[in-house]
Amino acid sequence: MARVLVGVKRVIDYAVKIRVKPDKTGVVTDGVKHSMNPFDEIAVEEAVRMKEKKIASEIIAVSCGPTQSQEVLRTALAMGVDKGIHVEISGKDYDTLQPIHVSKILAKIAEKEKADFIIVGKQAIDDDSNQTAQMTAAILDWPQATFASKIEKGDKDITVTREVDGGLETIKCKIPAVISADLRLNEPRYATLPNIMKAKKKPIAKMTPKDLGVDVAPRIKVVSVEDPPVRQAGVILPDVDALVGKLKEGGFA
């Protein structure tokens, strides 16, 4: 049976209204509710279902970030993950952490743990990068199946239905492979109280990027973070001629 590595990220909760810092260096995170990235929840659920179907023998969740990242690891453990790995990154290193760094970390851990699958959410709702799965696959030279809405395992391969702009695409991948979970792959379960209590006894290993030989020096610089422009109020026009005139004024005709 397969060993599955799942990436989970601690992000600002989806229900929280985001506020930009006055100095425009980022968003306000102090005193703000955080939770597991919703797409990563879907990835965890799929891994747990693989174990329930006897496809996977062990599930390992990995999270990169400050001490608080252990909260999302405990959530994953309560959902059915076997053990967690916390790659501790804090301060300025965490502020400038980018998908290329996470990809290198996941690749190193996958090799160390002899993983057969890496499953991550297709993107995080904080930076919307949608890069980690693709770059992890490239670093490991593994096949990739991104935006997965259905996964079926064969003897030596997997069949994945992908959500693409034009509809659905079905591909086959050899194993080992990297998969990124899309919204319709499944509906994550709620962790029950007994499983939350059991999760407290499950192991979480701690390490640093240095332990894995990964340099987390930033590759890009954030120049400015700004609120989106305020949408202007609409107007009611009396006829088509007025509409055409407005379009010409705006440079659209």
C-alpha cells in the first residue's frame, strides 16, 4: 500500500475580512482567526479516504510555518492523518516564504519518508499562487495531476479527472505522483470530539529547513500590498444612444 504525504497550510480564516497594514508591507495577521487552508482540507480528506479504501497505509501531514502551524497539523490528525511534521519557519523568513521553498521542503520530506503520493490543495486562499504542486513535481521529476476532481487508483497508475477551463480532462499518471485537489474532489469531514482527543497523542516531528538542506532566502521582493479599488456605483441610462456615448467616453467603443 501507498504512503501519502499531505501539505497543509495555516491561513487567515476565509470568513475574516482582510485588512492591509498601514505601511502596505502585507496584511494584518495579529489577533486574527486562522484555520487550515480549505483546499488543503480537501487534500487531507482524499488521503484519509484512500486509507479507508486500503489504498494508503500511512498518511503524513506537513506544515511549514511558526509554532501556531501545529494547530492545523492537529486538525489534520483529528481528521485521520497518522502523524505530522512541522517545519518551523518564523519571523522574517516566514514573511518571505514562497512556493519554491515549500516545494523543495516537500520534495526532501517525500524522499525521506519514501512517499508514493503527495497531495496538496490546488492553491492557498491567502496568496493564490497555485504553484506548489507543479514545482514539487518538477523538483522530484514525478508526474503531476493538478486540479483533481476525481481520483481512481489502478495497479501501477492513477486516473485523474481534472477541472479545466473547457470542462473536464481525464489523464493517467504513473506512481509516484503529485496531486493538487480542486474544490469538487470531495467534501471534508468534521473532526469528531473522540478523534480530536486522540489527535493530541499522535506524534508531530519538528525540523527546520536547514535540517533538510533547504535555503529559504527570498527569491522575490514584495513592493507593495494594497486594497483593491473601490467599485464605482452604476448608473441607469435612458436609451441605447446614451449607452454608446458612455462606452465611447470610457474608451470601449
